Amino acid sequence: MEPENVSKEMRAFFEQLAKLLVQKLTRTETFYFASLTHLRFAHIHPFSDGNGRAARLLEKWFLAENLGREAWKLPSEKYYKEHQETYYKTINLGVNFYELDYDRCLPFLEMLPQCLKESP
């Protein structure tokens, strides 16, 4: 994305996020939107470095806002690290921000709930 468009996209991103935060989401919806928040932020790519870390932090924060403090214990970062090749393959939905193919995002969205299945 062109640097001059980042501000506009970030504003839209946080407006959508604010709308989500006032809704009563089911657990399934919470995981879906947490993953989608991660994905969208990473695609906006507002920083020269640290976008993935910031996206994962936003994902965890969204979970905690909706599910409570226990969400911080979810081992998602460990899961993403252990499945790093899949993480990068599934988060990449195209090169051009304006032509990203979100019809292909399901494998990425499934990673977060998958970490629950593999956690002790």
C-alpha cells in the first residue's frame, strides 16, 4: 500500500474495530474476528517493521476484550512460530493490497482456533 493511503486505511480499520467491540459476539465470532483483525492489520502494513508482532498483539487483545483475561494465556504466538511456514503461506493473499483475495483467507482464519486443539 502506498504510504499516503495508510492513514485512511488505519482509520477505517479502527472504525470497524470499534463497531465490533460494542457487539456481543459468540465465542466462534470472537475467534473469527480476532483472526480477521490480525489479517487485516498485517495487510495494511502501517510500519516498516513489526507489523506481524503488532497484528498478533491486536489479535490477542481482541480476544481478551471479548473473552476475558484468560485469553492472554492462549498459546497462539507459540503456535504461529511452530507453524511459521503455514502462517506466512496463508497470510499472503496477494501482493497488491487493493487486489487481495479474501476468498482464500479461511486457512489463515483456522489457525487461531487450531492452537486450542494443540494446547495442553
